[in-house]
Amino acid sequence: MALNITIKDLDLETRLIYQRIYLASAFVLLVTLLIVTRIFYLQVTQHEHFTTLSQSNRIKILPAPPARGLIFSSDQVLLADNRPTFTLEVVPEQVDELDSTIKRLSEIIAIEPGDIRRFKELQKKKRRFEGIPLKFNLSDEEVALISVNRHLFPGVDVATRLNRHYPLGRDLSHTIGYVGMIDEAEFEKLNKSNYSGITHIGKSGVEKAYESLLHGYVGYRQVEVNAQGRKIREIGRKPPEPGKNLYLTLDASLQTFVAQSLEGKRGAIVAIEPATGAILASVSSPGYDPNLFVNGIDKASYNELIQSKATPLLNRFLRGKYPPGSTIKPFLGLGALQHRVRDSVDETWCRGWYSLKGSTHRYRDWKKEGHGHMDLLNAVSQSCDVYFYSLAHDLGIEGIHQSLTDFGFGKPTNIDIGNESAGLVPSKQWKKEKLGQPWYPGETLITGIGQGAVLVTPIQLAAATAAMANRGRLVRPYLLSEVRDSITGQLMIRTTVREDRQLVSAGDEHWDTIIESMREVVHGNRGTARATGAGSEYEFAGKTGTAQVITIAQDEEYKEEEVPEEFRDHALFIAFAPIERPEIAVAIIVENGGSGSSTAAPIARALFDHYLGTPGQVRVSSN
């Protein structure tokens, strides 16, 4: 029988065991080294990073928005204010189901679709850890309801914010403008750090033009929060720097008076200080309530504004373009004297119409029977169209263009709030480039009485009238008078005369003639606004204007009572007072108001009486 004999190789087994021990030891050593390396990386190399992450779970840096600067009139009346209000805010980072949370909140207080839409738009512009307003101007009852249910809504809180308010409302809507919610286009252009936590920005008027001064600089608060994101305590802070307070050239009393004088009418009035260019009053009527736009106007109210035939959103004194009518006659009269195509004593026979040589077409005068023999002074004071048809023909369209542009017509005045129209002073070159057509002599004639293609803005008319009062010295209109620190009240900037140029050079005798002709308009026995100047304790110079809106055929007669209101003539009046030392110059346009002497001129007289402190009774002329 065979035997099974097993012989063990102890040396081989020993080597295998040692190899396995070495391999296991190397593996353990490698893993230990990796762990130690990782620990070193986390604890030493990345220590600051993870400490910061840990701290950020407990400590938040919250922006502290600055208070917007206030706006005052020259007589210390508050024109733009900040009022504390309660706002419902949501921090998206701390809310799990945002839509569900908003839905549950709407069961407690009234949240409109517009509130939700605005919130969604703001959510795109803000970081997730920033509070986003869901509803503004909470009532005391709404604040109480949110407070008692606060524990049910992590990430939801009631914040106190300053809400912009405009005490004078419609009276200054087009001048002060308004602030509104920052839109996406604006957000892309803003300095993100300095607008952190900010939801509003200037949209128009002074609010937009001086945004950089009014805004201020954002601060921050370092707060400790719990796991639910609720603030426990404040650790540190850097206070925000509030915006600067602005003091405007506007006279609030005059502004209110002017606004009331245009109540129920469409039009514009600009009053300016001739010596400096300071705007004393500027009204576009009808206006709108700027407070509606601050936190987002509702759709129904906005549609009502944009669909209104009265176009309340149009800033008429900056962007309204009107035929100037006879208000340009003094400027053309001075141009004719300068260009030596007329002498002040030269006369033109007015028979009630004018015709070009070789033409049967009659260009009619407003006075059907004519004015008779007219020199320049009487032609201005009685507003003789025939005289100015003849003058325009002799001056030519290029001479007219030069005479009007010398006074700033046809180009922006560069008022400091901007956004103004340039108007239009036609020329041969303009018509050729714009319409590809030649210029006709008949167009020169109607331009000579402020009709046809020529268009001006109320601010241009006011600036030109001030230049007339200054005997050719043109000043640049401005609204900002002073900038002061909102905390200390320290004066930082003061504006006096923004620009001072002698644009129109003429001899003293020429200025005397034109200004005397404008004085005769209101104080002469046959002036077109003589009723307006009656009984005045001071002398002022003015010029009436009536601008056609529609063309009247050669064989037709204009009967105002038979014409729909929107097609009736515009009423215009320019004036400055007192004559010797002018303190105020005005331009008035009443759309479809009819005669300038019966509608616009009495407004100017009342305005002067109010500003100069000499009240009087104004009668309405029938001319």
C-alpha cells in the first residue's frame, strides 16, 4: 500500500507571509499618508476658506441702502420727500417653495398679480441672499397679521423702508420727475455694489438728471443668524452715506400759481430769470401723479394715461413742438434791422392781404380790412401779418433762419435736466435733404408769421424772450441752484449763471425799437394785448401769437365756434417784466386756446402780478 507524504516548504510560506505583511503595511501607510495629506490640506491650506464658509452659515453681510437726498424749492418748500413705510420682503435663499410661500401669504394679506410680477422681475436682478420686496406700503393691520404668523414663513420678514413721495404731485410731475423700480436694462449699466439692496432709481426729470447726487453710497450690516436665517444680533456695520439734498431755482408759490392757471387746459408755461437763466416755474398741463409710478403703476391706471387724448405723459415745455405764430415777429424785426433790409421808419401798406409778384394767391392778414400804413413798431404792436410777409420776402429764408437761430431756436437750450426737443427752423438745405424738394417763395412768407415748417418748444421761447430782455445776451436755462450735505447742511455746490453768451449783436437804437414795440403790445392804444396791460403798476413787454393748427382754404373764413376743439388755433404769449430791470420772462402756450391776446396774455399778467407782488385785475381783450 502506497503512503501519501506531504512535505511543507517553510521558506516559501515564510516569504509569502512577509510579502503580504509588507504589501498590507505599504497600503496602510499609503492610505494613512493620504489621510494626513488631506487633513493637512483641509486644516492648514484651506483653513481660511472653510472658516469663512462656516462663518457664512452663521454670519451674513447685508447691504444698508442709503436714504435718497431730498429736493427743495428756492423758497424752502419740500418737493421730493422720503416717507417711512412697511414692506413685505422675501429672501429666496431661505425659502424652500417660493411659489407656495407666496400663495400662502396671499391667504393672509392681499397680494395683487402686479405685486407678484414685480417680485419676479426683481428676483432676476438680485442675489438670492438679498431681501426682495413683495408688497409695499403695508397697513398696520397687514403688519400685525404677518407678525403673528411670522413663525410659519422662514425667509419672510417685514422691513422698514423709505418710500419716495412728491407732495406737490401733478404740479411738478414733468419737472421733478419720479423714481421707479430698476429695470433690467438699467440694472446692467449700474454699479452693482453701490446699488446692492436698492430697488429704485430716477426715471425722469430732476430725479434722473441728478441721480448720482441724490443716490448716496450703500453701507452694510454684519449680522448673526440662526439656522432658519433669522437675525439674532448685529456684529458690525458700516453706515450708508445718504444722498445730497438739492435746492432748485423753482419758486414753489409761483409754480403752484402757474399750474392752477393752466388747470383744465392743455399747454405749457415756462418762467425764467433773464439775468441768470434760473427757471422760476415750469409747467406742462395736464400733468400726472408721479406717486403712482414710484412702486409700479397698475395696468389700468397706466393705460388710462397713455390712451388719454390730452397726453398727460408728454412733457410739453421740453418736448412739445409748436408753430410760434406771431411771437417770432420781434425776433425777425430785429433781424431785418441787423441785415439792413428794413429801417424802423420804413412803412408797408397793409390792405388786408399780400401777393407775390406775378401770383394771384393772396396771403391774408388776420385783420380783414387791413391795418393801413405800418412801420416796424406798429407792425409788431398790432401784429400786422402783411408787414411781415413783405419783411420775410425781403429777408429771405436764409436771413430768417439766421435771425431765429441767433436767439437759440432750432437747437436744444441744454437745460440741465435734458431730454428736450430741438424744434425746427427751416432752410433751403433742410428741405432739400429732408424732402428732396426745392424751397418756394410762398413758404418764406408763411415762415415770416411763424407758420409753416417752423416749430419751437416753450423752453426755447422762454430762453429767447430772456435774451430779448437781456438785449442779446443768451443765458442757459437751469434748475439746480444748490447742493447741500443732507446731514450737516453744508453747502457743496452753488450754481449762478451756467452759460453767458452775447449771441445777438445789434445797436442800441435797434434794441430800443423792438423792445418799445413789445411794450406797445400791452401798453399802447392799439396793442393786441392792451387790455392785459391796463392798470399795471409796472411796465412790461410782450407779444401775442395765434398759431393755426389746420390750413384754411383761400375762399374760406375761420370761425372758431364751428371748428372742433382739437383743430382750433393755439394761443401764445411771450413777455418780460419790468422793462427797465427785467426780473422774469415767460413763454405761454395754450393748445387750441384761440387768440393769444384773450387766452394766454391774461395768464402772463396774473403771473407777473403774483411774482412781482402787485396784484391787479386783468380784463380779457376781444382781439
